[in-house]
Amino acid sequence: MPVPIIEFTNVCFSYGRREVLHNVTFAIEPNSFVGIVGPNGGGKTTLLKLILGLLRPERGQIRVFGGPPEKARPKTGYVMQHMQYDPRFPATVLDIVLIGRVHNHHIGPYSRNDKIHAENALEKVGMSGMSSVSFAELSGGQQQRVLIAQALSGDPEILLLDEPTANIDSDGEQAINDLLSSLRKRMTVIAVSHNVNTVFSTVSHVLCVNRTAVINPIDQLHPDTLDMADGGTMTVLHHALNCHVFDHSQTQSTPHRANLTDLMDGD
């Protein structure tokens, strides 16, 4: 059996008096594509920050590449949910991608090697020839590809993404998920997503997070665990930890689904 690349053992984490994660235990093997799903406030983004070593658990242990998460940060790429930037700032696509080389860069201008890595990353995400284009002029899907290229330019072995397809149309969403699926051949990919139907069509594992966590290979989900409701338009995931996950994009069409939202998103 492969040695896990990420291990959580009885991890607890709180913001003040509010416990967000309780006794979380799971392991992720190399070259997995893990989709993290769960209700709002369930701890998904907190989990990513713990993997990055940006937060530390109150109890329990986290190991990344067999050591503390902060030691593994140079091997980990991260694509945040929202990038804060001034669209009036004249940053090109290449400028944005080169930010991912900062940990390999100490002083002075970026080197030729840095720029080669950045161009290679743009090629991987299907954005070759766009280096000199203004980042602000790109579509939402194109900007997201550039941010993924930024993370890839540092040659990570783990790629973490927080809602990589948020606010992107369905075609752009599918293209990004296809891209992430292809990257799994070279690295471990872990992505938070609210679109559960898309997750199930691309990932190798599902990590359900709702204050605690359960991970399952996608091909071993039991029929009692995964239900397709309302003619297949809504996916519901049931775990023993009472984590119910569904496609938020479908919750506005009927009162029945709105009630499900109230039940599943509550803290």
C-alpha cells in the first residue's frame, strides 16, 4: 500500500470557542484527485489551511510528506477562492504566474529559469501565447487557469484548490475539472467544490467534511451512501457522521430543496 502523502490523526481545531473540526482522521495517497465536499461552515477551507500549515491544530497530528505541514509548503501549490487585486494595475498574465516562483527567488529580477517554468505552467493549463495579455482583460475561466498556472509554476507535488470553479460558466467549469483530472498523473490534487455532480464525474476520492471527515474512493461509494434524488438533478451524500452534501446550484427550483438547504447548511 502506498505511503500516505497527507495524514490527519484525531485533529481538532476551533476559532475561539467554536469548534470547527473534531477528531478528524484520514489519509490521502499520492496521485489522488480528492474532491472535498460539505456544508457551508463545515470546515472545508480550514482543512486546506491546516494542510498548508497556515493554521495549527489544537489537538491531534497532521503530517505532510511525513513531516510538519509548514515544512512541506514549498512542495504545495495553493489556489485560493478569491484573488484580491486592483484591475487597474497593469499586470500581465506572466506577471501573475511568476508570483508562484517567489519561494524559489531571493533577490533581483526573475531569472530566465523562472520565466521558463512560468511559460511551461501556462502551457499545461492551455494558455500558451497569452503571457503579455493583461490579466484584467481575461474572462473568469481564463483568470482561474492563470491562477492554477501560478500554483503550478512552483513545481508542486500537491495542488490545493478552494472552489476553483466558483462563478464560472458550465463549459469553463468542465474544462477546469478536466485539467485538474489530467494533473493527477503528476501530482496529488485536492479541490473544495460545491458542485457535487461535477465532483463525482472527475475525482478519485470524495472527502466529506462536516466538523469531522470521512474519505471514500469514488468507486467504493455504497448505494446507501450516495442517492440521486429528484430525477437525478440533485446528489445527496450520506455518511455515518451525518454529513449530507448536495448540489447547491439546484436548491432554488423547488420549496422542497430549499428546506434541504436549511437542514444541511445549519451550524
